[in-house]
Amino acid sequence: MPSVRAARVRELLKRTLGEIIRREFSTNDCGIISVNDVQVAGDFQSATVFLSIIGSKAQKKLGEEKLQSERKRIQGLLGQEVVLRYTPVLKLVIDDSIERGDRVLQIIQELEKSDPAS
């Protein structure tokens, strides 16, 4: 079970990264980018950031490319805004679990509509 400090750092990083991304990335170009979760290593020196991008395929592709190319700059901005002994090295991962969940719900609704016996 994660410590209280680890949970607080996770939430702080999640909130701060969300603000940085919202401020630095245009929704017209990159779609809506949201931070779903952050997993922090036990020594707080690295963090995996799970992101989702809502928009067209072109926006998703550009958003993912821009996120990966701007990773170090995002990390630097995070270091300026969050006071920790070490600024964690960020690993950005595009998480499509929300889209998969929506698709599953859509399939269930289609099955309920097509099966009048229920």
C-alpha cells in the first residue's frame, strides 16, 4: 500500500501537470489532453504519466508527437512549480482506456437495443 506521502505527491504531480499541459498546449491543434493518473517510483525520482487525448485522429497524432518532443520542457516547468528534492523524470504514456470503456458501453447499449427479449 502506498504511503500517504506518495499519494500526496502523486496528486500534486497530477494536478500540476494538468495545469501545465492545459496552459502550454492548444486544444485546436492537439485536442483536449488530460492527465488520467501518475505513478511515482518509491524514490520519487521517476514518474509515469498516463494521458488521454480527445479529438480527431490528426489532433491525437499531433498531440502525442508534441507531448513526446516537449517532455523535457514539461519536466522543467514541473520542477519550477513543484518543490521536491528531485524533479521526477517523466515517462509519458498515452492511455486509451477511457475510449475502450466508452466503446464497451456503446456495444452493450447496441446489444440491449437489438435484443427485445430482455
